[in-house]
Amino acid sequence: MKTLNAIALPALGGKYRTIEPAAPAALEISTTPSISRAVYAAGHVVADPFQASAGSSSIDWDATLSVRHELWGLGLGVAESMDTAQRGMGLDAKQALILARRTLAEARSVGGAVVVGIGTDQLGPGPYPLAEIADAYAEQLAGVEEAGGRAVMMASRQLALSAKGPDDYLAVYSQVLGASQEPVILHWLGSMFDPSLSGYWGHQSTSAASQTVLDLIGSNREKVAGIKISLLDKEHEIDFRRRLPAGVRLFTGDDFNYAELIAGDEHGHSDALLGAFAAVPRFASAALSRLDRGDADGFRRILEPTVPLSRLIFEAPTQYYKVGVVWLSYLNGWQSHFRMLGGLETGRSLVHLADVFESANSLGLFPDPELSAARAHAYFRGQGV
């Protein structure tokens, strides 16, 4: 193989480090969906590079849908219009529905799997009467179901601000679930992803909140397909998973511990609905292919080495993890530029971006290391470093 030229990347203290581009990892990619796990990678949006700025949410639709086709081509489902797509951080409710409809239409053309996030973000900050919050959820639910989609009921900032206790959450969620035509996936998003969600479900205590959620699921069993938990707490997820009613899936949103949680144990496993899989999609595809063949050790050998990269991407402040996902998409050649809705790419430092490049490179993440190295080098040069 041709020896690639080393590149200099920024480091702490105004210094530089020299990185030798690594050969791509030898991975046996699957092009078909996993049969052993339900798997969704949360897709990001590609901004219009000519419009991207602090005041713009203009989307490059062709490039955005092309990313979805890349994920489907690796056998991964797509979780659409969720926080990875900058929902609440650049993508508004109207755009989210347009995005969902476009993705669902594209999915039908290739047989791709999709679930779609719904929320209450058509409302202002609030507070609001509970009935208005339930109606906002129901409006978005109807829009997704009319387009042929299945919903992920995302956490509501408006409900977090307006609810007085767990009974208010139970009332709103039960009303919306009662209106659903198909079973939905609930989403418990921790405050590390969105600080405005602190005390969600009416409790600061995770154990008390867990009981509220289990009560909700138990009372609406036929309307709940599963729950995505994004608390970055492995032990809590395992305990919660074992307490779920039969047939209700636990979709891990733990971007720190997903390999272990998806592999599971003698009591069960988690399925996957992850932003991390949008960052390491080829590894996810190859690992799940091994798991489908009953090779749990092979699954771990492929996926566990990606966890340090994911932990780096999702480090605090965690809500800026989207920057790392888009950065890797650019470096991998899935899009032509590194700009984001609302200029969100400035949410991470140049040193952080260099760290992500170095970690990804050490895995052999880049299928075309020359392209990735050239893009990283040019980007940092363009920033004056």
C-alpha cells in the first residue's frame, strides 16, 4: 500500500502533533438489516454551505438524503428528525416534518427502515397548559403517521417546564399514546444531552423516575413498542431493561457503553437507536453481521474499539456531539463541506476536532485515508493553524 504523508494537527497549548494516516480497517460490511437486533442510526442534516450561518437553517436536501442512503446501504435503519439532526439546535418543527416526509419517501424506494422523532417544539418556550402540550404532541404524531411513519416520542422541553409532578407526565403521555395508530417508541433523554430536561418524569431521582416510566408503559402496553434510554448509565439501563414487560424493546441510547449493552447477557439485550452509529456506521454494520451469525466475540472485537471514539465525540458538553458526527461525515466523503445549521460547528474546538480525527484514524475508520487526511489538513489550514 502507498505510504501516506503525515499531517500536522493542532494540540493543546498552541502546539502541533504529527499523525500518520492509517490504512482502513478490514471490515466485512453487511448491506442487509440485522436479524438479531433492531438498529437505527440517528441521521444528521447537511447544511446548505452557501447559507450556513448563525442565523440560517437552510438544508442541502440532496446531500442530507444521500447520507440516509449511505446508512441504509450498510443495513442500518435511520432515526429521523431527532436530536442528531439538530432538533432544537437549528432544526425547527416545520423542517423536521419536511425532513421526515422526504426520508420516508426515500426509504420506500429502497426498503429502508425509519422511525421519526416527534415533540412539542412548534410551541414557544412556555410554560403551557398540559392540554396544549398534549395537542402539540398529537399534531406531530398525526403528521408522521399520515406520512406512513412510526414515531419516537421525544422528551418535551415545554412539558419539563410546565409539569408539576409525575402525574402530569403520565396524563400527557397517556393522552398522546391513546391517539397513536401504531405503537410508538418513548425516549428518555438525560439532562447531559439537554439541560432543560432536568427532573424529567417529575423526579430528580433516576430510580423514582424509572417507576413512573414503568407505570406509564404498563398502563399503555399495547401502544408502546419500546423505549430509548439516553442516560449514559449502563447499570441503570440493564436494570430497567429487565423490568420491562415482555415484548417492549429497550433501545440503547448509551453512546458510552453501547457495545456491551447491545451484546447483552443471559437475561437479554438492548437494541440500538444511536447517534454513535452515525459516527461509526461501517463498524456497526460489520459487528452486527457477526452477531447475526452467532459470533458475539467477533461482534465485540469489532465494536468495542469504537467506544473510546464515541466517548470523545459525546464528551461534555454532550449536546455538541453532533459536531463530531458531521465532522466525520465530511472526513469520510459523505458530504462536501464542514458547516452546520446555525453555525453549530463552532461548538467544538479545533483541538477537539483534531482529537476526533486522531482517534478515528487509529481505528482505521476512514475508507479513503488520503481524502480524509487532505480534508483535515485543508480545514485546519483554513482556520489559520
